[in-house]
Amino acid sequence: MSPFLIFAGIWILTGILGLIIFMIALQADKKRRADLSQFASDLGLQYQHALDPEDEQLFSGFQLAQQGRSRKASNVIVADSGELRMILMDYQFTTGSGKNQSVRKQSVVLARSASLSLPSFSIAPENFFHRIGELLGYKDIDFDDDPRFSNQFLLHGADESAVRRFFSSERRNRFHDYPDVTVEGADDCFLFYQPSKRWKADETKLLMEKAFAIYAILQS
């Protein structure tokens, strides 16, 4: 068999495999949309394909919404009690290029309530790379009297004094129950997510419960 035919065969097989993978992903996304829509309907919540303009503007002010490119929010579920407006969504963005290109998909909760009065802050699990960042000058707000919290979380905020006042001993202790989450807060709203983790459709109720628990910590 000639090299040309071998090359053509490989190219065709690669194309077929790519098409199969694409169709499987398409079906999975279709099923996810249907499952989330049904979940919202069962609880009397509102399902949308995209964010409302007002919610999109609010979301765009957070750090997560400014990362990468080709940003997209979809499968939006709105739970609004009047006291608390909670937006659950699938969110994705692209980083890198060429062979290093990566699409990051995750579930995100955007919450807003008049009962919140938050300094601008972000809190995330601290890892090795964060510690390297500290050596290079990235500011992590630590508490000398709480080494457990300081070693476990990366806490950042433009107004350090305000963030320190807000993160009382009680709040710090309660955050230990959620060691794997990232929270961004400002004024009357916050974001809650786990980087690169998209919750399964049948876990949506658990996601809401977890977000409400974070709300209770920030509100108290």
C-alpha cells in the first residue's frame, strides 16, 4: 500500500473519530439541558439558556468572568425568593492556544441579597503555586492567631483592613467546612464555584444547598 493511501486512511479515521466524539458530546449537552430544565420545572424555578443582561453585567465584574476568552454562560437556573436571588449556571472559557488550548467548564452560583454587605475579596484553597506567588509579591492575607486558616486558604482583598474585620474568627472557623470552594464577594453579591468542576444535573439541589450555606456564613 502506498504511503499516500496510508496517510489518507489515517486522516479519514481521525476525522470519523473526531465526528463521533463531537456527536457524543452534543448528545451529552442536550441531555444535560433537558435534565436541568426538568429540575427547574420540578422546583418551580426559572430555566434560561443565557443570563439576563442585568445578571450578566453583575457577573462580569468578578475575576472569574475576566479570565480567558470565548466566555459563555448557559443552562441558567434562577431561584429568587425576594430576599435572596440565586443564579446557577454552567460557565466555560478558553485558555492557551494550539496544543496548549484548554476549555474550562464549571458550575457557578451568583447570589445577591440586600442582607449582604461585603468587602471586595476572594478566598480559595491555597496550594503550592500560591505559596510561590507569595514569594514573588502576591499578597495573601494571613492571620497570625489562626495558622490553620492561613495555611488552608488564600485570602485576597484590595482593602486589607476591611477584609480582616469581615473575616472574624467565627467566619474563618465555618469556612473550614468548605475547604475546596472558591468564593468572590463584593457589596451585596458573591460568586461560589469549584474551579473546573461542573456538577452533574442530579447534584443541582446539593449545589444550591452548598451555596446557601456559604450565603449564611457571609450574612451572619
